[in-house]
Amino acid sequence: MIDLFLLAGVHGGDRHGDALRDTVDYAVAAEDAGFDGVWLAEHHFLTYGACPSAVALAAYVLGRTRRITVGTAAAILPARHPVALAEETALLAAVAGDRFELGVGRGGPWVDLEVLGTGLPRYTEGFAESLDLLLEWLSGARRVGADGVAHRFRPVRVVPRPTTPPRVRIAATTAASVDVAAARGLPLLLGMHAAPAEHRVLLDRYAAYTGGTVPPPAVAHLAYVADTVDQARAAVHAPLRAWLARTAEYVRLDGADGTGRDPDAYADRLVDLHPVGDAGLCVERLRRSREITGAGRLLLAVEAGGDRGRTLDCIARLAEEVLPFVR
């Protein structure tokens, strides 16, 4: 499966609403062009990504499309109550069937946890407990209660109750998150910060935990296609660096700003790792990624050109020049 990975990035000024409306248009264009799905990112309080609720935006995109899978990559579980997220997931599963897929992640030690009232322990120790509660709610059980450290309540009726458990993936960048996913047999979402060989290390850890069984992961890639490699790199050079510079807006709970990544060096790394080039290079790198990781879904982040027109053109060209040869 070949999907888009949409971050609703704000490129220039404070066009938050425009970024979200463009994201919907990119999703519709993806369906029209023949992609298999779209995955929506979630961020709070920064313009690197303007979507604060991937589930809410997914609901809208499901209503605007008819065929494609719509997933979250990823809903930040420590910032949410797992029952509220599970109820919304069950709702979308009821009205959209198997077209919705929930990806959840641990996120980071950001100020989000302070503002939204969940606190640092939900990130450091509470992720597995929250995940288990979410999974139990989606399991088809008629009533669910909790008696944990982070969540404690009497059994209540599950409404709407899923007849089939919705698909859930775990976004993993660390061994700890891989272990949580492997213990529950959940497939992984692997980010575009790492090379396929680095992803293979995490997948081998998963296999060691389970005795060899590894569900096909979804693997994210930056993607941009042009007539030549030089043209593709030139097109994304400035806008990608400016976009990544917006990650400095992250605020840690300890008061520090940013992620610690240098945007120039990170942009160069992403372009060197991923399918940014002519169609031949894009096909080669995606095939190589799938060969190494066993990816069941390849997620293509197409907004690096920093412009609506360029992004729509990139979607169309990837569909015409790359997808047939990767499939």
C-alpha cells in the first residue's frame, strides 16, 4: 500500500486555516490519483503542524473521500484520556468501517502534558497502562472499568461497542515503545527521521520479543519527485529548512525550547535518506525501504516543497511516475 503522510505544515506566515484546508485537498487529490490512504499527524502549540487532533481531521477526511484508508500518525496518547480516544475511534469505525486506522504514539515531554492536564507521568510511566485501557475499550467488551495508577473508575457500558476491534498501530522511535507494541502484537509506525537499517534494528528487536512474528510496519518517507535529482533537491532546499526550523517552537516541560535538532543538518539528512529526486531514484529508495523493513504501507510526506501548487503537482507525479513501479 502506498499512502500520503500529511503534517498540515504551516509554510510562511500564520496560515493555520489554509494549512488545514490544503491538507484536506491533498487527501482528496491522493484518492483521485490512486493512492491507497492518507495518514494525518497531530501537534499542539506549534506551527510545524497545525492539526491538534488527528482523529477530528480524519473524521472530516473520511467524509470527503470514499475509498482510501484514513489513519492517524499519530494521536498522542499521553495527552488524551484513553477512553475518550477509544470512544472516538469506535465512532469512526462504526460509520466508516475498516477505512479508519488508529495510530497512537508516546509523543515527547512537551508542555502539552501541562496544558492538557495529563502530566509527565502519563508520558514516562503511563503509556502502557493507557494503551491497555484503550485496547480493552475497543476489544468488543460490553463493560470496562479501570483500577490502575493513572486511570481508576467503576465499570461502565461501552457505547458504541465495536463489533470488530479497530486496527491500532504504535508509532515507535525507541526500544521502549517497540517493546510495548511487541508485547501486544501491534504493528508499528516508523518515522522518517531514521534510515531503513535503523528501522530494521527496531523490527529485529520486535522479532526477538515475539519469537519471530513481526506485523508489516507502516514506514514514513519524505518524498518529492522532479525531472532530475538536482531539480528536486533545489525545490525543497529552502522550504524544507524553514519548515523544520519551526520545530524550535516545541517547549519541553523543563522549560527548554526545541527538539535539539539543527534544521539545516536535519533537512540535509532527510533529503539524503529519502525519495527526493527523479522518478528512478524515488522508486529505488522506496523499493529498498520495503525490502529492508517488510513495510506493508509506505507513507509519503509530500509537503516539503512548501507550496500548495508544488505539493499537488508532487502528488500527481508520484502517482503517475512512481506508484506503478513500487507496487
